[in-house]
Amino acid sequence: MSLRVVDNSQPQSPHKRNPGFPLDLDWVERVRMNRSALERRAASIGARRTVKKDYQLAWLLKAITLIDLTTLNSDDTDGRVERLCAKARHPLRQDILDRLDVPDLRILPGAVCVYHRFVKTAVEALDGSGIPVAAVSTGFPHGLAPLETRLKEIEMSVADGAAEIDIVIERGMVLRNDWQGLYDQVRAFRKACGDAHIKTILGTGELATQTNVAKASLVCMMAGADFIKTSTGKEKVNANLVTSLTMIRMIRWFAEETGIEIGYKPAGGISRSKDALNYMALMKEELGTGWLQPHLFRFGASSLLTDIERQIEHGLTGHYAADYRQPMV
């Protein structure tokens, strides 16, 4: 079969990076979120929007290009990271690609995400692939190490070749409304990143209210964040459509006011193709098709790719394959 899809795995035009802006506390204080309205809107996504057959296969191929293929386990080893990178280089089995008849499409994940300890390993394993390495830094997952330690970790990850840095904010700053403190820290993290892009992890499941999530999103964007991200994947409550809608609408408001497009990364608990399609539909409806690009949207996921492979194979053969039939990392 042949899919009529467009290779959007790379930005179609130069993307202007967020330079950062002065902290506007008046704007922050104007932010309010209606949780009930957000819940009603989020509930409508999976119920009203769906894609079928060849269109679903095309969306799933697109989803692969939006994944930050991740391993953040306490028992990670160089060997595991090397296997993850091998998977990143060949995310789909060759027989599946042959049946899809898409030889010219660049179907590769958006990045490989690892702890600082494994940045060099990942950079070497991905050499020549064009796949960037993202490092979780700043005392991941809690973000409570001394500031000097967190800044040094960022600098070391960049020196080892990380092109993207996923930092974690101090959730306590949000809970006590210390917006100046949060702004100053993220600004310092951004400076330490240099040319590496910075994704700010909010830990949304620990921020108590959607208004807090929205305000934290805005402050991080003012401080120069290239992406805002929901979770570390280690919290009790990780990514969901309600919180995503809050953050996406702050991204839209920020773009309307500043002209700067900020990326969004839901992370934690996204393991099914159906969930990925729902997030993509939400992005398309709220921000437009232009945001469905790796430089503006990523999934933080470790097992999502396996389910996408299974769904694509089902679309081609009519049968679901067992997980073990997919090459594992």
C-alpha cells in the first residue's frame, strides 16, 4: 500500500527561538482557569474526533516523529541506552516500512532522552543519525539540589553533547506564588543551556490547581523556555488532557501577545496509540496543524512506540501482534 503523507519530521521554515521577556506580574495575576470548563472540553476530544484506516496509519507515522524516546530508570546501563538508540535509528521493522511503501519518509523519533550519566553514550550511538539527545538535569525528578549543582549539571550535559535539556522547576515556588524566584531560576537555567533548547518540567500533578499550572507555564515562557512540559513521569499524577488544555491555551495566549511559538511536551503515562492520537487532535484543534512538528510538540514516552508499531501492523494485516514481536529496547 502507499500512504499519501507529507514528511513533516523537520521544521518547514526557520523557527524563532524564545528570547525570554521581562517578568510581567500583572499578566500573571490576571490568569484564571475554569477547571469544569476545561474538563468538559477535554472530554470531548476522544469522543468527537477520530481517524480511521489509511489516515490513522499516517497519523501514527507522524506520532513516531514526535516521540522523545526515553529511558529514565534507576537500573539504566550503557547497554540499555545503546539499545534505545538502535531502536531510535530503526523505529519500525523493515517489513512494515516495505508494506507501507514510504521509503522516502524520515520516520525517526524527535529525540532520545536519558540521564546526564548516559549523554555521551547516546551521542556516540546516534552519531550521523540527526537524532538529538535530550538530558534530564537540575536534580531530576525533584529539582531540590543546590542551585549551583543544578547549573553545573546543565553545563556538563551540554558539554557532553546534549542538544536539549529537560529541567525541573521547584514546585514549592509555585505553591507559595514565588513567581520572581521561579522566573530567576528558569532564566539562570536558560543561560546555562546556551544553544541547547530548554524544556521546563512543571510537575503539574503537584501544583494543586489548574490556575497554578497556567501561571507557572506563563512564568517559564517569560523566562525563556523553548518548551513547557507536564511531568517527570515520576509523580502520582502525570500528563492528562485537562492539564494539557491549560498549558496549550497559555502557549496560545503567549504567542498572541509576543509572536513567539513555544513547544509543548506531555509526559508520563502515555503508552497507547489512542492516547497519542487524542493529544495530537487536541494540538491540531487548539493550536493548528503547524504545531504538530517535532520542534513544537513532543511526547515523553518509553512504551508508546511499541503500541504504535502494533497498531500499524494491525492496520496492514488485520491482526494484532504480541508485544514481543516488536524489536524491544
